Amino acid sequence: MTLSTHSQLLRELVARFNERQSIEVERYFAPNFQLRQPGGRDRAGLAGARDMIDALVALGEQVHLRILAMVEQDDHVAVRWQVEGLQAGAAAAMMGIYRFEAGLIVEDWGLAVGAPWPGE
């Protein structure tokens, strides 16, 4: 199965996160990026994308993201995530729906359960 550019971009982003490589948000997120989290803190723009990445990194060096399922339609990709390596055996799951424009993530509607997210 051939992955689309959108799916490939998300897989590349999670691989860089898991390997703790530098993430240039401009490569993945549009300048008008919007993170919308029911019950959480919304973030906007490239600064918001950076803040979102930094919040994930703050969960600890041992934390890794695993894609459990990915479904794509047109300019949207839905991803079911597992967050692994949280402290004290805590488990977390996330669901994200990403909308793309010009090959970049412009919107992330996300929901996380079971994780002690920093700053929330």
C-alpha cells in the first residue's frame, strides 16, 4: 500500500519525535495552524505547534508515540495513537484528526485520555 504525502508527513513527524530529533515546525505545520482540544488548551500558529511538541517532549525522554490506525480521506487524516513509556505505568491514548493545506497540517482536532499533560 502506498502512503499519501499527508500520511508520510505524520509518520515522519512521529519518527523524529520518537528519536528525539529536532523538529522544525515549519516543515510540518502551516503558519495558521490551529490545535483544538475539547477540555484542553487550544494552541495556534507556529508558536502553538512548537508549544504542543514541547508539551509532548516534557512528558519524558522515555515517552514514545505509536500509530495504531490511520485513515485518510481527501485533505483529512485520522490517527489513533498510543502513548507509551509514561511514568508509574500510566497509559494514554489519543485520537487526532488532521486537516492539511498545501502539504502542511493546518488543523489538529485532538483528544487525549489518561495522560498527565503538562500545562493542562
